[in-house]
Amino acid sequence: MNYIEASILIVVFTILNFFNIIFRNLLISINLPESIVFAILYTIPFILLFLFISYKIQKNNLILDLTLKISPWYIYILFFCIMFFLILINDYITSFVPKEGPILGNMYKEIESFLKEESKNPIPFFSTTILLAPICEEILFRGIILNGMLKNKIHPLKAILFSSFLFGLTHMNPWQFVGGLIIGSFIGFIYFTTTSIIDCILLHIFNNALALFTMFFFIKNENIIFFKNFNFLVFLIINFFIIISFYFIKKIKKL
């Protein structure tokens, strides 16, 4: 897979998401409970895209090799520690993206309204966001796009950054775009290092679970995310992240 093929794949995926308006009306017309409409609408574009990819793979006699190996337990502790500090850094960076104005302000309000509405049905919302989304997105962006670019002999750094760029782009808002680029690059690095899609899915689950926990328990008290207001603390977090990253790289090379 090259840059153009990866981009076309995401364009097709984005178009399929726009058809969700039609799918939603169809699901509502057959009296399907609102509680599971969100999960179904989220899944439909992935199912259609995976069916198309599966057809192309069989037609061209290709092999989609997704490694399901599990890393040692102490490596996961290291993974989650790095991910946690990276999430803090990401939150600090995205705090600089404006949330007011005629365009971004309305977009942010729509996102907040959507989250509040969907959270009224916590079981399908949580299961989709914490389980279904990480599985589908990691298979697409790391297992298919990044894996395909690496097999096409594209430089690992370029492949990781470009696949992460596409990952952030599909979220269609500037806040998640930044997060998709930063978090996606780290997960992409994990995939390049371990070649395990399981590791990527677990990290994605951790990220989404922490995001939902923050949204539900701390959204009423913005001061709880204190690192937004203390640049020195952010500096310490970044340095800690750098130090632990060196330790992480050293450990991974021994696997």
C-alpha cells in the first residue's frame, strides 16, 4: 500500500460515514431501539470497508497477516505508563485549540451535545467507544494501512506519521485530529516495534476508557486537569516521558 492507496481508502471510509444519515433513518423506520443505533451506525462503514478489502485481498492473492501475539506483562505496564503521560501531554496541547468562534465554537458545542445525548445509553455507548472502536480502528489504521505501507518499503517514520495523520483526519474535528496524530503515532510505533495488533488495541482501549472516565467524572470541574495551568509541571511530564521512553526502547529491543 502506498500513500495514494491509503488516502483513497480513507476517502471511501469517510464517504461511507456520510451515508450513515440514510442508515439512521432506515434503522429508526424499523423501530430499532435508539440505544443500539449508535453502535450499528458506527460499525456499518467498517463492515463495508473490510468486505471490500477482503475482496481485493482474495482477488490479488494477498495475505493479511495480523499478529495476535501478547507481550510480557511488564511491557504492558511500561506501555500504559507511557500512554498515560502522553495523554496528559496531548490534553495540554489540544487545550490551545480554540473552542469558541463561529466555526470551532459551533463544532465544539455539537460534539458536546452529541456526547451528552449518546451517554444517556451508557451500555452501547461505552461498549462501542471502549471495545468496538479500538478493535475496528486498529485493524484499519495499523493492521491494514500502516502494515501495508511498511510492507511497501515506505520508511517507518513516514508510514507511522502518515497513517496517524489519516487516523486523526477521520475524526473530523481539530481536537481529536491532534489527539489522533499524537496518540496514533505512539500506537503506530508500538505496532512497528512489536508487530502485535493486540498491543495496539489494548493501548487504544486504555486511551478511550480514560477519556470517557475524564468526561463523566471531571467535566464539571475544569480545574481538575491542573496541568493545563502549570507549564513547569508539563515540562516535568515531558521529561519523564522522554526518560521512560528510552527505557521502553531498551526493553523492546530485548524481546
